[in-house]
Amino acid sequence: MAEVNCVRCGLVGPQLGRPPLRNELGERVFAHICGRCWAEWLKYQTALINHYGLDVREPQAREFLTANMEAYLFRTASTQDIDTSKEGTIGPPD
């Protein structure tokens, strides 16, 4: 299995088997994120979906998750906190 120098954790780890998305972000994840960090993101993504009651078929929800994926994996911004008082809404906590 191929390895990658992960930009998120700073360690050498197993590379994903293929890009997780069919776009530029998926290629960046494949080239720069290890399997361990990707697995951590998937858990966090599930928590975001559940806590905010997201319907991933909606463009606004997909944009929200994509922005949080980039922030989480590449540390480009702060990720959204999971605030159970905001279930069913998208947006930053008050």
C-alpha cells in the first residue's frame, strides 16, 4: 500500500485507495491526507450531519460539509462546532 506525508497530522500514513471525491478537492485529499485522518473526518462529518439534521441531497448542506471538510483536513479555517442546541439548522452558533 502506498503511503503519504499527511498535511493534517504530519505523519507518514497509508494513502487512500483512490480519491474520495471526483473533483479537485478529492485529488488534494488523495495526495495529502492519510487514511487515519480521512477516517477521523468521516466520523466528524457524521456527527455534523446528525447534529445539524443535514439532508445531504440539498446543495446548502453539501456546501457546508465541503467547507468543513477542507477546514478540518487542511486546517484552512475553523470547523463548525457541534452544538446540539442548533439541530436542524445550518450556520454558526449564536
